[in-house]
Amino acid sequence: MRLADYLLALPQTGEFLACAGMSGGGQQTVWFSAMDERVCAAITSGYFYGVKESLIELPHNCACNFVPFFFETADMGELGALIAPRPLFVESGEKDPLNGKSGLDNVRPQLETARKAYRLFDAEECLVHSVHPGGHQWVGDGMISFLKKWCTD
């Protein structure tokens, strides 16, 4: 948040701040965007799935993802709902092992939870899910046009 303070104070930054990240950067994007309304649009890749199946049950997952007892009261969909109605682009890989044993079926319920919040704001078009055929990787299809649509005059 202090970095956002600094960036927004620079004359060359302009009027908007978007946030994007892959994997751990996707984690930081989701949490930061949920907590700071100055983010006009968020892009997360390789990090929007059911917490229990992907972050608790998977062996060898980075401890940096672990928030004690979080999955007992909320999940990724609720974090996405906190971003609403600001634009959120979620990228998932069909073969991403971090989606958990259910694959994209561990991602879709989280998107639907977030989508309910977007519906309340009449902003369903602001939530985009892009699926690529690969694994745990940033592909970026549609991201530039997404940012141009939502973060420019």
C-alpha cells in the first residue's frame, strides 16, 4: 500500500493504478486489490481456486499462501467479491496442478461466488475468466484489451 501511495504521487503515473501478478504475485494481487480500492483493475493468473483443496491439501505448497483458519470462514471467491465492482481478470491453466485434484472444478465455484457480488453491483461484465490449455503459467490472452477497456479514458 505504501508503494501505491508513492506511485500515485508521481506525476507520470496518471489517474489509475492496476495490479497484476502470477502465482504468488497473483496472491498478492488478489489480497491487495481486495484491501485497497485505489486499484482500478486486478489481473491474477495461477491463483484463484478453492483454498482448502489447492493450498491446504496439496503437498509442498509454499507456506507463504497459508493464512491460519482462513478457509474455514472464507475462500478465494469471497476475496474476489471484495474487489467488486472493480474489474477482475482471472487466468487459469487447464493443466495447472495448483488448481487441486478437481482441476478447474475447484476454480469455477470460487468464480461463481465472486460473480454473485458482481451481479449485486450490476457489473458482471467486469469479471472475466480466461482459461488457457497450459499449466501453471502466465499466458496473458486478453489482458491488454481488458486493461484498455477499464483503465483508460
